[in-house]
Amino acid sequence: MKTLRIIGIAIGSSVWAASCIATVGLIGLVIIVNLVSYAISPESYAEEYRDKLPNDAEETQEHIVDLFPDWDYYLKAKITKEEFDKFVKDLELTHNPIRGEATIPIKGPDWWNPKLKGLTYSRIYKDKQDITWGYASAVYEDGYVYLFVRKI
């Protein structure tokens, strides 16, 4: 009888230890998943674009459409033409001869109202295998920069 009690205690201790290890492992996995998902989230990319705006940008508005794994990012801000020129240079956007909805959508959030009459600047993003994963386009109109980014 004493042997059975010792075996029961040993089994109980083993189960308890295994459940503790599993719980700690699960917590660690949740933390890692959250860190990785933030690193590839649209919010982390939005921060990169927002940080390129001048400090004195006014009327800044942003909107993210997250259709995981794809997303669209809209940014509108009031800046000067000189600040726009620096903004597109910092983002490595180049003049795009294609105008219109091909690179910047006409429809978007309520405040999104580009007329698409200005020069469009764009950049195509590719990975190391030369596979396109997204693009960014910007236009300057009536004192505002309109930036659209699509991750595909």
C-alpha cells in the first residue's frame, strides 16, 4: 500500500511538473507570436512612413485596411512642396509616368480626396528573390501629400 502511495505521489508530481512546463512554454509561444506579428503588422510599417513626415506636418490623417496578410495604408498630411520633395526622397519614391487609379486609389476613407492631377511618385518593394510584395505611391495636391501603400 505504501508503494502505491509513493507511486501516486511520483506520478502526481510528474503531471504537475509537466503542466508547469507546458504552461511556461505556451506563455513563451504567445509572447513570441505577438512580437513577430507586430514586426510584420501594418502598424509597424505605418510608423515608418509617418516618421518620414516633417515635425510640423498638419492635419495628419491615417487609415489602415487590414485584410491579413494583405493591407492598405492611407496617409494624408498638410506639408509644403519642399517638405513633400524631401518626403518622397526619404522614402525612395521616384516619378511615375502612370497617373491615376493604377497607383493611388480615388476611393478610400471619407477624408481621402486626391484629384490625381499632380505627378505621382512610386516605389515597388521586392524581396531578396525579386518577388514583389507591395508598393507605395504619393502625390502632392493643394498643399497635401497623399500616400498610399499596399502590401500584397
